[in-house]
Amino acid sequence: MPLLRRPHLDAGHLTSLISEFDGVESVRINAAAASVTIGYDGKAATRQAILDRLSALSPSALAFHNGESEPSVTPLVLRAALFLVLPVLPATLGRVVVWGSIAPRVFRGVWSLLTQGVTVEVLDATAVSLGAARGRYGTALLTDELMATGDYLEETTERHSEDLLSHLLYRHPSSVWVERNGDVVKVPFADLDMGEIVVVGIGELIPVDGLVRNGAAQVNQASVTGESVPVGKEAGDRVIAGSIVENGRIRIEARQVGDETTTARIAAFIHESLTAKSETERVAEEFANQRVLTTLGLGLATFLLTRDITRVMSVLLIDYSCAVKLSAPVAIRSMMSEAADRGVLIKGGPSIEALSKVDTVVFDKTGTLTRGDLAITDIVSLAPQDWSEDRLLAMAASIEEHARHPVAAAIVRVARERGAPHVAHDDIDVEIAHGLRTRVDGEAVLIGSRHFLQDHEGIALSTYEDTAQALSAQGKMLLYIAFGGRAVGIIALRDELRTDSAETVRRLRASGVRRLIMLTGDRKQRAEALAEGLGLDGVFAELQPEDKAEIVKQLGEDGCRTAFVGDGINDAPALATADVGIAMPRGADIARATADIVLLQDSLGLVADAREASRTAMDIIRSNFRAAIGINSGLYVVASTGWLGPVAAATLHNGTTLALLGRACPQAGSRQ
């Protein structure tokens, strides 16, 4: 296939294009051999469709890498073969082929010297040139081979650290199945509009963010959320582009298409992350570049003191820059990949470095420390002789089912679970921000806040003060019910804590976080009860939305390094103000766009996962830095004394660099 010979071809993109065809079961591309192997269902029609599509492919339909082409092992094999036959070659021919072999490295060194000054390339070129100039062609060739092998392995490891994130870079399919005019037709993805009905069956990729209109399916969301277990989806459930239907068939109303889908925004997030360098990475690169001059100076000093060119070669082949410069980005990208597998997207090195230094974590309450879904905790009858709990619940649910707010939803949900009967009532009057009014069996019924019943409607509630205080002290919201002019019941609700909230608090403290603070618009008594139960260090209650960012800003001015965890539209200013903004998965789009870290699974424990992983990554970078300095300094000493020849110096230096890179990228071999 001629297209496969084009430089920088993105084989993964071509694989996804071919995999879309109906009946295709597997795709394997060998770019080096310019061949593609496709497994399909054996049908002649499928085979012909694939051949027709492949023959029609043009370069404009393919994707290409912006960077350099994949490293090739071929030059290493040819150089090794040359080294083996060098002893039997005529002397003149041997000199020519050796100089020809090392010429690319020498030219790179000269070009680097002219354009960038003294760099690692200059040191390497000088070392191999000195060996060849002294007639030690075997040493020069073997040294060049060892350096080339080191370059190949380093480049492969660094590239792999980026490729670890490739499973998140979702690409749009070329076509989708859509219902139009009563028929299901295949249309180009670019022609798909919001609101259209997309049909997805077994083994197919969900191409849009949307709402299931009918059907049922088991959907694998691992590529997006990291969840390994398929999730059941049916009418009313949301689905995410990039998920795969493993069983079943569903009709989906497209809510976001193209670049607006979750996976497309994740891809943009990752692309931005790969270009963002942390201060640690910048310092490491600057230090590495400075050490090149140190190496050159040590080589010159060695020559002036010993006049031994062999020792000079050995010294020049040892430098700090490779391990120091590469270790930081490799560790950062490896950590980003590991976090993504757990369901955490991190916006590059700066966010990892900042999170590792955080000493204060600020939580928004609703939807973060709590689930964001109210649950009924108590149904208290104030007239038990006439009103049982079941009767109170049935009447409240029959009235509240006409309302649209979290309290009403919680009451209706529990009534349905208990099989409560429907209670007939007159038309509902809504008192905005207060409650509901209607009539049942000719009697007036009021459901709402204490303020509504007591201050607006004159219902006596003082008799039940102790009961109300006891419930409120537990952080519960109270809904009062009156029938025929007297109070008959109280329904207590609470936004339940996440099951992992307390454990997350404990883990964050263990990771070095000194202060844990909660912000909420709830009443002070209710907020303090929840904060005390979690063991938080502070709570700010009865806040307006704009107050959150101001509190985070003040903490920063007081010297705290802050992380803010939230999910709402009004959390965006606080997310942007904090040193690190962390958005929950059900958060508003603006919150997710503002955040430095986005959680893909609805688990607060991922905040602790991200914190622990960031500290581990920074610890690895710092320890690798110290190891590179210590080991290479020791090699300098040994090389300058003449106890370490050029070949051994190159071997030990490259071995050290690769060992440190392997430690920085523990997943390097796990996904080959």
C-alpha cells in the first residue's frame, strides 16, 4: 500500500478508519513493509467494500505526526555488521566506511556548534572524531554504535511516554448511522447535526454525547472514564462519545457532536497538556545544557594534565544532560497516563508540580463532599393518632410530584420505592421560594419551609421546637406539612456524604496536606455539623457564589498553596483562582474548562489519587536528578584517571541514562 510509505503517517488513525467498516474484525499495519493485514467476516461484499475504500483513500483523508518519524533499528543493525567485518576489510576501505558511518554524527555536531553553540551533539562528535583521527577505527565505530543505541532507546522511551496517552486522543469516525425520514442511513460524520437520532449496535463506537431515547445496551466507557466494567444504558441515560456498545442496540439523541463532545474536549486537553512544561522540567533542561560546558571543560583539563586523547574521549562521552533533561518529561507523562487510567485528567507538568506542593485543599460541599442528591432521613408525625408516616409520605409525594426541585424529587422517589398510593388533591399553587399550597378532602394543605408555614400562614410550630432543633443539629433540612390549619408532620432530608469522603480526607492528610476547608451556601449550623463529622479544619457557610473565589484568593495571600475542588458554574472563579483547580465529573462545562485537573469518574477518592501520584512523580524526578549527578560525577573521575576506556564510558553512561528513564517511566514496557 503506497500510502504507508509516506513519512510521519499516523498508523493509529488509519487503523481507526479501516476498523469502522462493517464486518472488519481486526487490523494490523506494518508501516516498514508498507502492508496492512485486515481480518473480516469472510463475506465477499465486505471484502470488496474494504478494497474499494482503501483504493479511494487519499493523503488528505489521513493523519500525520507533526514530529519526527518513528526511530528505526536498521542503522544500528548495519553499523553492527560493519563492526564485525571491519577486521577483514582492506585498510583504506575500512577507513572510508568508518568515516562514512560516523559522518552523520560529526555533521550534526558541527551544525549544532554553528547554530546552537556547545551542545551534547558537539561532545559526541568530538569524541568519535578523536578516535577515528588517531586510527582507532574499531573504537570509534563501536563508540558510535553504543551512542546510537542509547539515542534509539532514549527516543523510544520518550516517545512511548507520550504514546501512553494516545488511548485518550479519540478521533471522529468518518460515518455514522442516523435516522432520517423513517429510515436508518449511513451519513458522513461531518453532516451529523445536534438533535438527530443516532443508532448504535453491538461493537460500534458511540460517536456523540447524547441521551438514550430507547433501547438498552451494555456500554464500555473504559477509554473515557477508566471504568473497566461495562455500564448498563437505557432510555433517559446519558452516553459519552468514544464509548463502545458491547451488547444491545440503542437510539441516541445527539446533544454534543464533533469538537463539542466530551472525548474531543479530552483530546484537546491532552494535546495542551503535552506542550506545558513545569518549572522542574525547565530547570532540569537549563541545568543539563549548562553541564555540557562543564563536560567540555573537564575534557580540556584532562588533556592539558595528561595529554592522553583516550582519556579525553572517555570524559567527553560522559555527560549529565541526557538523564537530567529526559527524566523529568518522561516521569511527568508516565504519571499523566497512569492517572488517566484511573479516571483523572491532569493538564500537564505545571499542574502536577503545583499539586505536589499543595498544603490546603478547599472543597465545595454540594456535589463534592456530598453526592448532590438529597435523601429522606426522617418522617416525623406531629399528630400520630391521625397521621402515620406512610400517610404523610403519600400526601407529600402526590403534591410534590408537580414540582421541579431536588426536595420534591427525593420525596417522590422514596414514595415510589415504598409503593405509596396517590392522594387526590385540587390544583397546586406554588409559593416561589417558600412551598406549595392545595386542598385535600376539602382541607387546606401546606408544604414548605418553617418560615412559610409559621410567618406567612400563621401555623403554630413552637410546640415542636425541640424536635426541629434536634434534627437541624444533625445537619438536616426540614420540610413542614400542615393540614386543616395545623402542623401534622416534618420530613427531614440531607445531602448525604459520599461514602469515600472521610477516607479521602484521611489520605490527603497522610500525603502532607495541612488544612482541609469546606465552603457552602448552607446554613452555618448544618455546615458545621457536617464539617465536624469529617474532621475538617474550617468551614465557611451561608456564602454567596462570588464569595468562594475571594476566600481562595485570601488563603493564597496568607501563604497557603491551595487546591479547590468543585463542580458548579459558580465554582469556576474559585477553580481559576486556586493554585490547582479540580473539577468533579458532573460539573458544569465552564468548571471543567477552567480546571487544571478533571475527574472522569464520580469518586472523590480520585482527588487523593492525583495528590499521591503527583508527589510520587516529583520524588522520582528529584531522586533521578541526584542519582544522575552522583553517578556521572563518579564516572568522570574514573574516566579522567584512565581506568575507563571510551567504549566502557559510553556503555556505562548510556546504561545509567536508560536505567533512570526506566525508573521514570515504569509503564514503558507494559503497552508495547
